[in-house]
Amino acid sequence: MVSVEDSPIVKLWYAILAEALKQHGERIHVAPGTAAGAYMVRLSRDGAWEEMITPPAPMYPAFMQRLKVMADLSLVNRIPLEEGVFRLRVGSLLYDLKVTKRIRPDDGLEEAMIELPNAPVQTVSSRD
């Protein structure tokens, strides 16, 4: 049986978040790009933005849906501004991440900002 964790979208999100935490990032911005259908994932570190990845455009809906699921945001209603929190385990460390998702007024597309913590909230043993 295939688990949710085996999904390419879940693996991509985990890789992005783990790398951002490893690099001591401050926040991650996910937004549509300038080209039609494109989107970008950028990391803010020491006040400067750098592009992390530009996933294929067809992945954007599933990519955003997964973020909404992780942060317990609405999957059905197009709420202009929503906030949520989720816990991420990277190795033996647990982190609480805050997500703000909004619908851009100029084009109606969704973008999200993920606030990264300065430190983990908890260390867990490998048995947990």
C-alpha cells in the first residue's frame, strides 16, 4: 500500500522545508511567476530573497493543495486571507511553522508565506 508520504508533492514539500530550516531561513514565499502558469519558491535568509526552486507549472494546484492540508486551511472556499500552523519533524527535531495564504487582488491567484522558526520547539527520540 502506498502512503501519503510517498507522494512526489509531499516529498518535494519536505525537501524544501528541510533545506530552508537547514539554511536558517526566515520565511518561504510561494507565488505564481511572471510566465503564464509558472510559479516560484523563494527563501528569505538574512533579509535577502533567493530562489529555491521553480517546480513545473502543472504541479502548482497540487502543491498549494498540499500546503493547505498541512496547515489545515480551507480546500474548498476561496478565502481572501487565511492563516494556519503545522508541525514538521526533521530528524529528531520538531518545528512549528506558520502559513499565511492569500488570494492576490490583481489576478486572483494564490500565494503563500511560510514563517520559519528560529529553533525547534521540541526534540524527540527515534522511538516517538
